[in-house]
Amino acid sequence: MMTKKRNRKQQILELLMERPELSVSELSRHFHVSEVTIRSDLKGLEAQGYLLRQHGGGLPTLHANVAERQRAHIDEKTRIARAAADLIGDLEDVMITAGTTTSLIPRFLVGRQGVNIVTNSTLLLPFVRHNPGLSVTLAGGEFRPMIEALTGPATIRELEQFHVAKAFLGSDGITAGKGTTADSADIADVCRRMSQQARQTIVLADASKLGREGFAHIMPASGIDILITDTAAPLAEVERLRKKGVDVRLV
């Protein structure tokens, strides 16, 4: 039953991305469910930050590219984000890069007190909006809707103003030989700067990223203190990374 409801929500979001003018009544007829059910689905999607409700329907808040990447490997990403959140204590200052895994970290910080987060991600904002124990500084720059991130020289300059205990970085690819990489140079620049401003660097990457090389180099494996990935990670690559001194944690 829950799977059926989850699939309907995904289909609603996909439909609204193609046709944002669709009304509750039209969605009700399309899915052969009541308008009450559709309103409940829209409310749930809004609570998750996927759309902004309006009279009679809803508008997607995310670029289709982001929404698609959010759905990929969601169970693994959730476990990884939860494990990362466990590393953040009360009164701690951290940096979090943009990414569909890293953006989930604040979701698991309920109950923490006095946590300062510096980020270039707009994707995590729905998860911090109702948590009074978190203080968020958004590093300004050029907004890139396809990745829900702020990047560029202005972002780098702002990050240089802060020094934190831990930096939580996303990754588009990671190998023992090349280290961690990103699919764009400006994202790589942000990740590198966050690492430089932190005493400890923690990389979050689901198994699909291990053994893959992205376009732009971020840092060698020796610059990574902890890598959190899932249990489907290729063991040969995991062992190579461990030999480089990386504390690889499988969740």
C-alpha cells in the first residue's frame, strides 16, 4: 500500500513538471482517486520540499534533473545521510556541500542544539526550516537550478570567512587513484574550499559513485578523512581506499 502511494506521488510530481497547470480535480480523475487523497499527496510533497502548493494544485519546486537524481538510490542515500548526521554534535560548526545525499543530513538533526551550518545548497532548506536548533548560513553566488546550488567566485569568497570542525562533501566519482571528483569545475572548487576550511573532511557517496571518475578533480584520497558509502560498494575499491588511509564506513 505504501509503495503504491509512493509511486503515485512520484507520478504526480512528474506530471506537474510537464503540466504545472493541472488542478486537483484533474489529478483526481487521472489517478482514479478522490480529491481528498490528491490533496493529501500534495501536502506530503510540499512537506518534503518537492513542490509549492497553490490554489487548486501545486508547482514543482525542483528542476526535473534534481528530482530525478533525488529518487535514484534513495534508500542508500538516506542511510548515508543518517550516518553523517550521527557525526554532528551539539554546538558544532559544519559545512555541507550541495547534493542529493548531503542535503538529507539536516533531516536527521532533530533534537540537536546550537549547530551552525554553512552551505551552498538550496536543496536542504526545507529540512532546516522547522528545526530551531540549526542556524544556516547560505554562501551566496550564482544560482544553478539544475543542481540547486550556489557557485562561483562569490561563493568561494564567502566560504573563506568561516572555519568549521567538519566539511561534508558530495561526490560524483571517487577512486583510490584519482581521489574524489565532481562533474563540474565550479562544484569541485566549492568542495575543495570547504575541505580547506574544515578540520575534518567527510565524503558522502553511494556505491554507484565508487570506481567512477568525474570531470573535475577535488582532492586526492589522502585528503579524505571519512568516506560514508553503502554496503553495495565494490569491495576492491573500498580496500584500495582504506590502504590510502581513508576511514571507509559501509551503511
